[in-house]
Amino acid sequence: MLVLHGVLGASLGLSVDEAHYVLYAARLDWSYFDHPPLVGWLQAPWVALQAPVWVLRLLPELIWLGTALLAHTVADQLAPRTLPSGSAGFWAIVVLALAPLCHILGIGLLPDTLLMFFTLLVMVITFALMHQPLSLGQKGPWIALGILLGLAGLSKYTAIFTALAVALCLFYAHGWRLLRQSGLWLALALALLLVTPVLYWNAQHDWVSFRYQVAHGAGGGWEIPHLLRFLLIQCVVYGVLFFWGFKGLSILSKGEWMLSAFFAIPFGILTYLSGGGSSLPHWTAPAWTALIPFAGIGLARSIQQGHTHLIATFATLQVGFTLTLITLLFTGGQPLMTNTYGEGNATTPSNPFADVYGWDKAGKRARILAAQHYLPRIAVQNWTLASRMDWYARPLPVHVLAEGVNQFSLWSGSLPVGSNVLLVQWSQLAQADAGDAGDAIPFSDCELLDTETITRFDKPISEFYFYACYDYSP
């Protein structure tokens, strides 16, 4: 699977989120508008060396490998002795390898990629501390716990759910005596010290990250259809083999069973929030990762009991779905989606697999056109366009026309009134027509300069439109 990730990583352009976090690395800061900084800090050395995309992707590929090996180790450590040696670990890796969305996180470095890895490490340390008598007073495991929780907090704000799971497990094991353990306070102090950069940056920016995350997580009005759609998508993108985790939990002791809090707390909260229509499928990846060892144990027990046909059926379906997804990524959606320019021109449906192709060409073309027409800035209508254009069209500043604060408004500042810009539109994203200058588009006039058709295996999959727009008037 690691080799497969490497091949795909070398053939695909940066996705919207990847480009956003690579820009973190190019513009180092204490923290950022929508996420903590670790996802950018880790990539900074390679970005400084101007490493190609396939080199940048070696990091998430190795983190995915580390996650798989950790899942294997934890499953074998927790597995009852009645199971064949190594079987739980083997099936744990199968569960991860057949989870379609986890492959996306194993190719592109997202905060969730990091949090998946740290979640399993925190589980290992927490389990050890649950079984360590407080009288021993050993500080090493507590120091490790504090460092890992701090790194998790530097990865993603939802690491707070991991911290809650740690607290629940340790209080179950040791009761209120835990509060008299100096190691606990040492771990808490270390974790808080490590996340200080996030607090410092937010204090300087009116706590904008926390306000944004609260609003983003809450979404809109809570509706049952949103919840049901979220659960259905979860089953599709992670696969039903995870549900053997509940069987694995049923054959473990209560102390080991408590580790399921690392799944139950984040998944339960995010599932409830999905009723507001805002929860994204990859947000639950760290929670599902915590369930992988138990799924490995459950599958090993089911195989031992002879329940092979049902497992083989689901595994075959997931293999087919995962390979189909990977193939469509590699082909740009072909043969299911061909000759499609996307919903931006309202003629054909969008092609989600076109998202990782053509941005390097569009960025290069944008630089040339901006120089030819003396346009000092690039403008787009949505931040998802901004991240790729900002990366591939460097060093031109990129401005997002949509209202509200975003990372690009913090980086590039407000677009000055009266500015002339190169407006870039993409056929795969529905947006206001640049021909509506002065109405939907806040410029006095826009002129189409050029188009760039993106093909994959000689079939068009998207198109970029470049406009010279004059006299910005918000």
C-alpha cells in the first residue's frame, strides 16, 4: 500500500487542502486561521528546499505507514491469547488498507493524517498508565503523554476529544487519587506549553480561529437528514469492516474496553454536529483509527469461529470500491466521467477527480498573463481556488472576493479599492459569471484574456478562464 501511495503521490497535483497547508510551510507563523501550525511546520524544510510534490508527499506516506504499524502492534498487544499469534495485527492492517478515505490521508498531508498517528500513540501511553500503579511515581510515561497530547493539539483542534478520552480512561483506572499524582500535572503542563503558539497567535488575532471553528462545527439548523447522510457517507468512505471493532470490544476486559473512548467521544460529538450539515467525512478519521485495533481483534475472532464468508464478501466489496476510487483518481475520472467541463459553465456535472489536475499549468499561465497585462494581483471567488493559485502562481498575491475573514485576507490583506486584477475562474466550481462585472462581480469591467483546457489521457476534464478585471469596487 505504501508503494501504491508513492505512485499516486507522484502522479497527482496538490489537492485544495494540501496546497493550503504547504502554504503554511512557505509562510511560517505561530498558528493559522483555520488550523494549528504543525501541518505546516513539518513541511517547512522541504518547501524551503523547493522539493517537488512527490517528495512533499513522502511525509504523509510514512506517517500512514507508522499508523498501520501502530495499529498492528496495539491489536496484537490487546488480543486475547486464545487468538492465533499475529492474527489480530494482520486484520488491523487489512481494515486500514481497505478504508478508502484513509488512502487519501496517506497521500496528502492533512491535520487528520497527523492526528490519526498521534491518537494511536496516545492510546498506547494511556493504556500503560492505566496499568501502572501510581505509587511507582515514574515520570517517563507522563512526560511522553504530555508531549504527545501537545503535538496532537498542534495538529488539530479536535485533539481536545483525544484529551477527554485520556482523562476518562485514567480516572476509570485510578479514581480521584489521580489528582494527587504529580505526573498528571507535569503532563498537563507540557501539553499546554506545546500549544502555547496557538494561544499566542489567536490572542494577537482576536481569537479568530476559535470563533471560526465553533461556527464551522455548529453549521446551520440541525436536521435528521443531515445526520443520516453523514452516517451513510461514513460507511462508504471507511468501510463496514470497522464494525467488527464492536465485536472485538465485546471479548476484552473492561479496562481494555475503556480505550474505546478514543473512538466514542470524537465520533459521537462529530456525528451530533453533522446534524447541522457541516461535518466533513475526514474529520472522523482519527476516531476510526482508534477503533482499528479492536476491529482487527473482532475479525480475527470471527475468522477463528469460521465466519469467513461474510467477511470475504465485505472485504471484496471494499477492495473493489477502493481500487475503483484509486483508478478514478489516476485517470481523472475516466471512463465514468469524460468530456466534462464541470458545473461552472452549467453544461455538464462536476468531476471531483479533476480537482488534482492542471493547477500547475493554470498557475504558470496566470503568471504570464499577469505580467503581459500589468496586473499585479490575482483574484478568485472562493478560498478553495485561492490555495492552488497561490501556490502555483507564486509570488503574485491572491485575494478572495468572498466576504469574511479567511487565511488569504490575513496573508494578502484587503484588495484595495480601484485595483486591477487577473480574475481566475475554474469550470469545475459554480461561481458568478465574470461577464456580470459591476453586478455579481465587483469590478467596473472584465475582459476574457485566455482559457486553458486541462486534459487527462487526451480527454478534457476541466477548463480555466482568465479575465482582466478593472476598478475593484466592493
